[in-house]
Amino acid sequence: MAEITCFMVVPFDYVDDGIVAGEPIGCPSPTAAIHTAQGQWKLFGHAGAVAFSRTSDFEKGKFDHRHVLRWFGQVPDDYLKADK
């Protein structure tokens, strides 16, 4: 089986009437993802950030559900729910 787990951070910014996702940041471990999310949240202008993991199976071309590790600040509800 060719499963791989990716750890990602997505920062969020205030734009007009809402919050939009920024450019995703890849991280080497869950701890690094959590620390990166916290750092992104503290930067000026970012409303919040979420750290999550996702396992993929490249042989099947399938991504498993997103697992939220931690979030900081304002994050849209749809990022806090599991993917369908």
C-alpha cells in the first residue's frame, strides 16, 4: 500500500465581508503544523489558521478525510468539519 500522510496549514485572511483561505503550507510533522498554524495566526492581517493532516493512497488515487489537529483565531466552520 502506498499511503502517505501530509500535514498542512491554511492561514485565513479578512476580505470584505468574510474570511478567505490563503496559500496552504506543507509541514514535516504534526507538531510543526501546529506551531506553523499558531505562527501564521499571530502574523499581522491573518484572521486565523488551521493545522490538519490528510492521508492519501496514491495507488487508488484517493484522499481520506481531513483530520483537524488544531486551529487558532477565526476559521470558517467548513474547515473544522470532516470532508465528505
